[in-house]
Amino acid sequence: MNEKDFGETWRHPDSDYFIRFMDRVNALDFFKNYKRHCIERMQLRPGQHVLDVGCGTGEAVMEQLYRQAF
């Protein structure tokens, strides 16, 4: 697979490949720390709204929401 194929991921014979890839990358401490830093830098406050588009599979947002709820 090359860069040109990325725009047509829906045609890939193993559609879960990219999800597995993102899950592995997101499990790395470096990326966990990077995403946490980015979210902290946004200085989000209750009542604000954020749209997460094209930033992975959504785990960072879900993790942040979970932390805020408990």
C-alpha cells in the first residue's frame, strides 16, 4: 500500500487494517502523552463544544470524557 491508496481506504480488502494500525499507534506512550498535551492546551471548559474530525478512531475524546465524568 502506498500514499496514493490512503484516499481510498474503503476499497482496501482488509478494512480493519487502518483501525488496528491506529489502535497500535494510540497505545504508544509518546502518542498518549502528545494527545493529552494537545487536549490540555485547548483549555476546554464546561459548556464548550469541540468537533474531533479526522483525528483517529476517537479514543482520545472518549478517554477525556470518561475522565471528566469520574
